[in-house]
Amino acid sequence: MIKRDLIWTPFLFLLYRDVKRFYKVKIQTVLMPLVTYSLYLIIFGVSLGKVINIHESFTYLEFIIPGLITLGAMNNAFENGSSSLFTMKITGEIIDLKSTALHPQQIIWAMTLSGLFRGVTVGLLTLGLGEVFHYFHQGAWLPIHNLPFLFVFILVGGAVFAKIGLSVGIWSRSFDQIGAVRGFVILPLIYFGGVFFDLDKLAPFWQTASLLNPLFYFVNGIRWSVLGEADISPERAFTMVLMSLVLAHFIAWFFMKKGSFARAA
């Protein structure tokens, strides 16, 4: 009988190696997103926020902080999953990985946890960045309405996008294809998910379209966790988030079993 440590050692090594991979280029993977979100906070939250009245209960700066947390966590989890898998295809490592004793589910979860680690890191640092901006702009720290729910939404959302990134990394034959998915699918979903606007401010058609956007539920779940108010109830957001996790895992499993692992160009 195979010892349990012999089963899980390759899993832990794969997880450690992938976390170490993105941490070695932390200026690109962690610092650069924070610079971008700082610009968002300065331009939209502080400067334009003086003339934008989106809600009577909180300022526009407070409104976009949860959206930027979502943007940071989800986008970076996706980037980690897609780039890591595709890099393995370029080097041919993915074929060696498939020939090891690792079960496909172990590969999926190792890569998911790695992407989740990066996403959560950027998401929490974005929260800290928002707190600093709020303190210097409002003279007080931004209170968190429900901290446990905040962590749950960040963790589940990051896992969903890490799995999506993994699927895209397996499917893609070039970095151009990954860029196309990022530019034409992921970013529109994020920006039309309510990062910078309230659902009530949209035309009826776009309100309906937003309700079909899974990112809308991640944004509003995190927004409710931080501010205590959102466009939808936290129960509805949480239900949709869990459904997204199950679907994303099934898609990742399908690509891991049936996808092409030929060396990419």
C-alpha cells in the first residue's frame, strides 16, 4: 500500500514550486497591480469621487474599494493559473507532470491553491491600500461590516478564477490566445460586474445583462462584506458564487482530462 506521504509529497512540491515561481517576480505579479489600483483610487475615488454621488450612505471612494479588491483577487488568480499552465506547455513540463503519480484532481487543486495564494495576496494588499486612502481622505479607517464573509468571498472567488485560468492555459496554443481571453472575456466581465458603478444607474437592458454576469455576484458579495450594503442580498451572491466554483472546477477537470498538452509554440 502506498504511503500517504508519497501521495501528497508531489502535490505539495507542485504547489510550493508554483507559489515560488510567481513570488520570484513579485514586482511584476504583486507590486505592479498595486500601483495600478493606487491610480484607480487617486483618479476615481479621490478626484472624481468629489463630484460623483453614487449612494447616500457612503462615498464613491468607499464604493470602489470593494470593487478593486475583487478586481485584484480575481484577475491575479486568473493570470497565475493561465500563465503557469501555458509556461509548462512551452517547456514540456506539463507532459512530465501528467506522467507522474499525481491525480488530475491533485494537479487542479495544486494550481488552484497557487493562483488563490497570489489572488488573495493582491486582494488583501488592495484592501490595505484602500484603508490607507480612506484614512487620509476621510480621517478614519474604513470599518469592515463582516470580515469572515469577506474572506469567504475572496477565497471562493479567487479559486474560481484560478480554475478558469488553468482551463484557459490548457486550451491556449499561444500567448495571443490567452491575451484574447483576458481582453475580450475576463476584463469586460470584471468591469461590467459593478466595480465602478451601481446597478440602479444602468439602463434596464444593462441591468439584466449584469445579472447574467457571474462577476456581478463576486463584486456585490465583497461589497456587502465591506460596506453592509449591495445591489443584491449576500445569500443570493453566496449561492451564485458556490455555483460558479462547482462549474469552474468541472470545466478545469474536463480540460485536464481531455485537453491538449502538446508543447506550445
